[in-house]
Amino acid sequence: MLEASIQGLLHIFTVNSIIFMFLGIGFGLIIGFLPGLGGIVAMALILPFAFGLSPTEAFALLIGAHTGTLFGSSITSILFNVPGAAKSVVVCFDGFPMTQKGEGIRALAAGAMASLWGGIVGAIALTLALPVMKMVMLALAAPEYFMMAIWGLTIIAIFSDGSVLKGLVAAGFGLAVSFIGMDPVTGTSRYTFGISEMIDGFDFPVAIMGLFAVSQMIKLYVKGGSIVERDIDLAGSKTGIMDGIKDSIRHWRLVISSSLLGVFIGALPGVGASIGSVAAYGHAVQTSKHPERFGKGTVEGVIAPEATNAAVEGGHLIPTLAFGIPGSEVAVILLAAFVMLGIQPGPEMLTTNLDLVFNLVWLIVITNIFSTTFGILISRRLVRMTTLPGNILVPIILAVCFAGAYAINGNIFDVVVCVFFGFIGYYMDKYHYSRADMIIGMVLGLMIERYMHISFTLYGQDFLLQRPISLGLLALVLLSLIYPFVRKTLKARKQAKGV
């Protein structure tokens, strides 16, 4: 294994592999910067260019492109409240408030470093988990996936701004929106109002661009001024970068736990990185000493999802390499590249082609290092864009959003949907209904419905009582609901004793 690891590393340090890796990273940063696209689009666009390359060169190009999108989408999420991809939505919750307080550089640096650590943890976990992952995957079924989605809903109280009822209303609205389209069981259309474009439901990236980006631009237009007022000092950029790096080190426990959570969720086929980022955010809130700061601009709210998003990539590769089962849409593209290059995932990949496995592991680490370094170097210049007057910034951001919405399906209806959700997001923010809760409902709605139907079909109505693991997850859900109240009570008693 050591020999295969060394060979995999040496494959990277050839002139061609290095060139293709940097081309991929640069391309990924550009695609990641465009709202609604992200890693799947970057890899799909660049896949044809991998034809005719050697496996190591093709992997360098593809992994570099995907890693580049991670930081590219973080830029727009943190600085402009414009999620570059679905998994970057959670980064907006605290990243953008930090920018509004003049801490955009710190947020970018902390996110970049957390992403680096997450990528390294993901690569290490990929190396260690391949031999035992089959047993874990066989132990989980639809009831466990259903309970994990329910657990994700338990964090809605975090964003409720003092009103749990408003949080429930927002999350319920998100669930209702996720049910628009074709019923996965009966095949009948639901809530489409006779509009044929709504049969497949709303594209998630289009909806989140409207809820966050377009609504923020409406708010900026109404308010006037800029995202960050010019009297806020941005000159101490080096200090901000160092603060961000120190933050990622100071919260090393959160980085490691979020990364391991990302690896686990990434290894589960069909769950997705957006679920991982939501779960990581909830984990960060529940383990923080100051949960009341989340949603208002705390660096922990940036570190946790960024570490998870990077670690998910290593997790996705576990079922892809070991069993030929793609763990995500990105893994589907990588699997297509395997077929194109004549590589067979499975036992052959872990024996005769073990050096290629380690080549992928090393690429995850090295591309994260280069992407993080480049991101930190340009963060000082990027953050100054937030001081642009609204009459300059609003048309630019709206044009990018509408172009991104149209590019997803080549359909003008998606642009209309983006504007529609923009006004919904604006009025939700105005009347203090959490857009974050709505997004959580939309993300988890389809997963809850799908796995609930499968669980009923396979195990009956008492499916939770038939499987010990799902019972354990149910206990976790209950603890997640009870723990914040218990901690609040204990804190109040401690303060009372101190008085």
C-alpha cells in the first residue's frame, strides 16, 4: 500500500498533470463564481476534454475543476449572499452577516482553511474506510435515511428569531414547495395549476438564487448605499486573513467533527452535500457555547459547512471506487470518466489499480491546498467589491443571477421563477420569517417523502420499531430537540447561583 501511495503521488508531479490540474482549478473557480452552476456543471463541461488523456491527467483536470468550484461558490455566498451552488446555501447564513459587519476577509479565509482541513480529513477517511465501507452501507436502509432527514428538520428553531411558530411556518412552506411537481409514487402532478413547466417542480438552484440573491438585491435597492458601508475599515486585510486562519485552528474540534460528518454523509448514495451542510450547521449550533450568535455572523457558522462540503467529496468516492455506486451527481461524472478511460471500479480498482486510488486521494489534498492558497491571496481584492454602490452592484448581480437561472435548463420560465422567489424572500425577510428554515424544508422535503414511501412499502407502518439503527436515530432526534432547552435551563440556574 505504501508503494501504491508513493506511485499515486508521483503521478501528480509530472508536467502534464500539473498543467491540467491548474487548468481545472481555474475553470472551477470561474464556474463556481456563477450562481446555480457548481461542481456538477464544471465537471460535465470539462469531461469531453478529458478524452484522450491518460487516467492521471484526466483525474487532475476533473478533480481540480471540482475543487475550484468549492471556493468559487463560497466567494459569492459570503460576499453577496448569492449561493454559488445548493451546498453553499448554509454558508450564507453567517458568511454574509460577517461581510456586512466588515469581516468578509476573515470569513473567506476561515472558510478556505476549513475547506482545506475538510479535504484532508476526507482524503484520509477515504483511504481508511474503503475496506469496511461495505458493511456500513449494507446496515443502512430507507428508514435510516428517513430519520436522518427528520433530524435535519430539528434545527429550524435556530433561525426562528424568537418565534418558533414563524420558523415552523417557513419550514412548512419550504416542504410544500418541495412537493410541487410529479408524485414519486403515483406519477400524478401536484400543485402545478396546469403549468407544464412545473411538472418537474422548481429547480432548487433557481429557487435559492431568488430567495437569497435577488431578494438581497431588492433590499439593497430599497435601502440604498452598499453591502458594506465605506466608513468600515477594510484596510486591515492581513489581520483579517490571519484571524480567519486562526479561527479554523481555534475551532479544530468543530472542523474535525464536521469533516467526519461530511465523509459519512458523502458515502451514503443519494443523500447529497446540501444535506451534509445543513447537518453540519445544526451540529455546530448544538455544540457551541454561544448558539444565540448563529445567523448573526459567527465564524463557526462558516467553518462547519465549509469543512463538511470539502470532506463530502472524499466520502462520495468511497462507494464509487469500492462498488461502482456513485455517491453523488459529481461521482456520476467521475464514473463516466472511468468508463471512458477503460477503468473498472470495484475489486480491480482496489487491487491492480490501487495507485490510481491513491492518485485521487493525493489530488483531493493537493488541489485543496492550491485552491485555498489562491483563494486567500485574492480575498483582499474580492472583498472590496462589497463597497460598490448599490446602483452599480444591483444590475451586475441580477444579470449574473438571471444568466445562471437561464443556463440551468435553457428556459426563460426559470428566470421568472427566480424573480418570483426573490419577492418571496424579500417579504419573508421584511416580516422576519426565516428564509433559512424554508430552504431546509425544501432540501429535506423530497428526501423525507421518498424514503417514507419506501419504508412503508418494505417494512410497514411500524418501520421505526423494526430496525434498531432507526430507533437509535429517533433517540438522536429527540435529544437534539431536548438538548437546547436543557442547556438553557442549566445556564439560567448557574447564573442564578452566581448572583
